Amino acid sequence: MISSERSQNIIVAFLIISAMVSSVFLVGNVQYYSGSYVLAGRMNVNLVEVLAGNVDQENESIYPFLSFTFNFQTDSPIEGNVRLTVIYGTVWLNDDLLSYTVFNRYLNNDADQLLHPGYDSNFTLASEINSETDRNTVLQADMVDTWNWYIRLRYTFITFDEAQSQTSRTLYFNATGVTIVT
């Protein structure tokens, strides 16, 4: 025993047990909080599909649309509290910036927002090309059958449901080709 007094030994034993229990909770909390950043940091994003539709060289009243599908997944085994909020895309086609076309996706439901171990979701950024400048870029790509894409994708997330913790991550993709849909 630590002391010859029984009451002192009980107090010391109680303090040791309390410290051990507290450390278990502390480790659990640290893992949960650090897991939030690991979930976001280990997010793998891939460009899955590029679609173009309503591409009509002869009818000037029809405006094409573009659609980009991305897969978001995380391989983190640790739980945390992270929410995806918005996905933004900036697109270049054959070195021309599609400057008048907006590619955004706001995530509003918990199933899409909340990251967890094994998270795996597809999100599509799509927009109708309603400016003449961007329409001409798409029609020119179709006419010469050259579709070289450069995409800057930015997604934002918050941790612990605190708006002040909003963080963004920017990724870049190069792709060639397109699937034309009618």
C-alpha cells in the first residue's frame, strides 16, 4: 500500500481510478474531434461522367446543357462531425472558360451532407448554356469533335455544425471526351 492509513489508500485508489476513466473519455473525445478533420482530409473525389445535351448546330433557339458527375468518398475509419455544404465548379472547354455558366450544388439534406466512414456519394453539377459566348464554345467543340476539359472543383464543409468552421478544398481535373445525349 501507499500509506499506512486505510483512508489515504482509498483516496489514492479513487484518484487513480478517476484518472484512468477520465483518460478513456479524453482519448475518445480527441479521436472524435480529430476524426472530423480526417474524414474531410481523406475525401477522394473523382470525375465520373461528362454529358452534353441539346447540341444542335442548326437551331439557334436551342441551348445546350452540360453535366459533370463527381464521386465523393472517404476511406477514413474514424467517426466525426463534418457536413458538406456546397460544391462549385469552374469549367474550361478547349482552353475557353465557360464564364457565363454557373455550376453549383447546394447540399441540403443530412444524407448528402453528413460524412461518415464509408461515405460514397455521386453529385452532379449541371447547367444550361444560356449565353451566346459559352454556347459558341460548346458548338465549336462539337463541330471539330474535340472535347478537352479543365475543371476546378471546390467544395466546402463545416465541422461540429459551426458555420465559423467553414473550410474549402479545391481540386483540379483534366478530361477528354463527352457523352452526347439527345
